[in-house]
Amino acid sequence: MPTTPTPVTLYPASDPGFAAVPVEDLLASEADLIARIKLCYGIDRDSFERDVLMLVRRYATCVHLLPATADNYFSKPGGLLRLGLETAFFSLQGTDAHIFSGRMSISARRQLEPRWRHATFIAGLCCELHRLMSHIIVTDAAGEAWPAFLRPLADWLATRGSERYFLRWRPQAVEARGLGLFALPHVVPPAVMADLSEGNAVIVPHLLASIGGIPVYRDHNILDELVRRSLALVIDRNLVASADRYGSPQYGSHLERYLVDALRRLTSGNSAWIANREKSRLWFGQDGLFLVWPGAAEDVHQLLEADQLAGIPKAPETMLELLLAAGVFESAAAGRATWSIQPPGAKAPLEAVKLSTPAILLAGIDPPP
């Protein structure tokens, strides 16, 4: 008796890649958010086109349809574009509650505040540009790799006449935010930098420090504070939305940068974190750099709670787990994360965590401990 063959579901035999769509189509897909940014800026249409939309267009030319992560937050096509625009919008919105040039005269503030707002928007827009250099490899149909350091993605696709492009994620990619500074000229022309630096010597350094992930010692980087807070909020919101639609993404994967940043800020600006002082959180010896735990975790939590960052873990155990997984801390032994140390003057051994390298916290501290 003849049998009816079972229908076979057809799956694509190869990676379909991404379509090399025009940049204007990308902007049209984000029209609602761009309209909100225009409203937040509160400037006329021509000024917005010249000063803001030009930057958004250049950013879209760089990131095109690339996702921000492989399988976590903003992992869909166009994810990196959306992440930059949302972070830029919330960063810009946050400037309304801050006075950047508080010590200056009213006339000087009137000149500088719009520049601070513009720089904060740029820092938010470009906060994850480093991913283009550190996390991904883009190729065209012929297998030619996009030289990310040399030109924006959409421009390269146009010169190659490519209709599609393909993405590979670098294995064990390490976050290197300083690489974002090399992509920044693709988005921000020199004339914009020149305008931001007019009449001051602080806006551009604070902007570059924020994008490069570099602390500004002995100075309060309000711009970076706004961007960090906005980025945490945007990622947290996306993770919540993605969990509803696509299952459970890995929470906490983006938080180690905030935790490390908090450790650095405490080391450089908190008297209780001066190394090798009586009752200090920080002990530095020939066998490495140690942090008294969970006391250090409590200080980190207080600092980040004051920053109003979304999604920051409260439990010292969760912080420890994240920082061990990120390679910031080093386990004492298999099954035991903390170390037992007895600093000079201590009546009993203290529980501590060990930094994988002292440079994580001590680089740039002057004088060194």
C-alpha cells in the first residue's frame, strides 16, 4: 500500500545575513524615537538637522543593522542602533536636572550648557561603539572582511556594491571600551569637536573619558554619570521586554563594568579605601591586592544606589559571582571564592576577595601604594 511522504519543513541552508538597506530606511524605522529626541532638544528643524540628525545619520552609517549582542540585550537586527539612540535620548533628558558649569558666571554658563548637553547626547549615542572593533567580524558575500577602523559599515558596503553582509561573533571577546575612541571620528566630525571645545578645556576630555571608559581622577564627570545611568536603564528595560518575548536572557552580564567602575571610584576617592591604612577595605602586599569582603560590597552598593542605576545587585554574593565570572576576582581554591588575610594590626583574620591583578584598581593612583 503506497504511503504518503511526511512533509519536510524547509530551513535555509545558509546564514541569510543582513540586507544592505539605505541608511535613510534605518532612520525611518526609528522615526518615533528621533522625534522624541528633537522634542527633548527643543531646537528648530534646521538646527536639529544640522547638529543632531547629522550625527544620528553618521552613527547609523557605522552600525547599520548590527545587533548589540549575540544572544542577550538588543540582540535583534538594528539592536546597536536602537541601543545608541535610546541611551542618547535618556542621557540628554537627564541633563535637564543638572548644572554642568556651576562655578562659572551666568553668561559663561549660557555659552557652555548647550555644549555640555550636546556632548552628553554624543556620549550616550556612541557609548557602545567599541563593539564594532572588539566583538564582531563582518564580511560580504565574497568573504571580504569589513575594515572597521577605516570606514563606516554602510560606506564600505556601498563601495563593494554589496547587497547583503554577514556577521560572526569573536569567541571570548573582551570588552575594550577604549576602542570606541577609534570609531568616534566616523560619527563625530572634527568641526563638532572644535565647537564643543570652544571657550573651555573640559567638555571634550569628559566626553572622551566617558566613551573610552576612563575615570577622570579628581574631577566629577557628570556627563559620564548620566550616560552610565541611562545605559543601565535602557539595557534593564530591554532585558525585561526580551524575557517576555524570547525566554530568559542572561541577567547581570552587562553589570561588571559598573561594579568595576564603582571599585575604581572608591579606590580613588574614599578615605576608607586608601591601601594599607588601619581599618582600610584595601590591602596590598607581595601576594596581591585584597578587598575586605563583604564590607567592600556594601560600599559598592551604597555608591551605585546613589547613582540610581537600574538592575544593580544588592547581595554581596551576587556581586562576587559576577566579578569572579568576569575574571576581576580570583578564587582562593576550588569551591571557595574568598581568602583569609591578616593585615598588620588586625586581631583576627579577615575575609577578603583577591583582585586578579592590582592594576585593575591601582593604575593611575598617584602616589601608588
